[in-house]
Amino acid sequence: EKAKLLRSQPAQIVEPKGLLYVQQREFAVTTPKDGSVSILGSDDATTCHIVVLRHTGSGATCLTHCDGSDTEAEVSLIMSSVKSFSNSAGYGRLEVHLVGGFNDDRQLSQKLTNQLLRAFDLQPDDVHLVTFCVTELNDREEEAIHFPIIYGIAVNIKTAEIFPATFPEKGPDEDLRSAHVLTGATLTNIYDAKMEQLHIGPYFWRPFPHVDFWLEQDDKQILQNLSTSPLAEPPHFVSHIRSTLAFLKEHPFPSRSLFPDRKPRIYKKNEEGLWEQVCSDKV
């Protein structure tokens, strides 16, 4: 019933003001006390799932975008991050919302759904499954081709409302963050809720193999080889991958060009509610 309700809502366009956008293999956690961030969101999930974990007592809310790379470790990580904000709340329970995936040919969505359910089931704490809008419950068919119905969601930290969403702005350092994922990153926490700051990096990778070869390929080749579900990708998938590859070509050694001082790039919301870079020496 909850999945039906969620699927029937049109995707809302979420403007950058007050938004913290979470990319694949990133997570962020904050509480209703946050003066900078009121919405967490992520989209472009095809076989991926977006997970929201919330403690009803403290209101601490975590959103992550999982792709099945190391699901058990990821679930443990988000559990402990939400609990670290909820220990003082004497009441409340942990609630989880799972959204994303579809009936893809390779059954990657189904596999990820099973991994997530198992990982939450293995937790010593009780976790209540509140929204389950994944795989076959998030699937639509068009001319015998399957697609996800919902590609992205947002959660309002203050009201706990979850809704389908798209994001015209995906926050600072989009190419850098995507490059981190493409070079095999593990799940990374990008937000310091106590300081209300977005921390990107420091990230290090080796030169991306055959980057020139990939940049020379046509759209079809990129789609076929670098997507888990070529037929169901959003229209901007290829341009996004190209831009990430170009970034990797430009920065083969991030320790030299991007993070010479081994410090993260730090952003804070300004008066307009938009991310602005902070000089790292002030921190």
C-alpha cells in the first residue's frame, strides 16, 4: 500500500536551497536541529536502492544510495551513524524506507533488495520496515522494456515526509564525487552535522585505465559497457559519465592536483541556503 501511494505521486523538483544531495556510495546523517539542511535526497537510481533510516525519537535521519558493493558493511555504518545521534533519546524506534530498483534483466535489483533485507535483519537492534518500494514494486513496463517508476527520492528532516524527487542541482564537486565512485570508493560519509559542513575528500585514486579509449567511444558503447541497466538509464547518464571520465583524465593523481595538503574540501550553506566553499585553514 505504501509503495502504491509513493509511486502515484509525481516527482517534485527540489531546489538547492536547504538541500544536501547524496551521490552513489555516499551517505549523510543529520537531525531536525540542523539549521542548514532541511532535505536529504538522491536520484538516478536504476538498479541501485536509496535507503532512508530514521530514529523516531531523536529525528536523526540518514539517506544513502546503495549499489550492492558491500551491503552488510554499509548497513552497519548507517546504523551506527543514526544511533550516535539517538542515544540520548529515551524513546522512539528505528524505521527504514527502501526505494529503487526494477525488474532488470540481470536481476541486480532483486539481489540488492535481498542483501539489504538480510543486512537489516542481522542487526542486533529492531528495525521497522516502513516503506518497501523496490524492484518489482517499483517496476513499469513499456514495449516489453522494464523501467523504474521512481528514480529518486527526498526526505524532509523536519517532517519525516518522503517523496519522489528530481534535483536540478547536485551540489558541489559533482565530477570529483563521481570520480571517487568510478574508481572503486567504499561508502563515504560526506556531512558533519555538528558543524553543519559538507566534507568532500580527500580522495585518492590511481590513473583510470584506458581513459582515452573510453572517451573516444560513442554513446551506445558507453551505455552498454558502463551501465548496469543500459535501457533504463536517465537521458543524462552518458554525458555524466563522459564528464566524470574527462575529470579522471585531467586529474590522474588527485594527491597532486586536488588534495595536495591532504585536507577535505569543505562547504557550508550561505545566507541563501546554497553551498559555499570554506577556507580549510579556518576550520
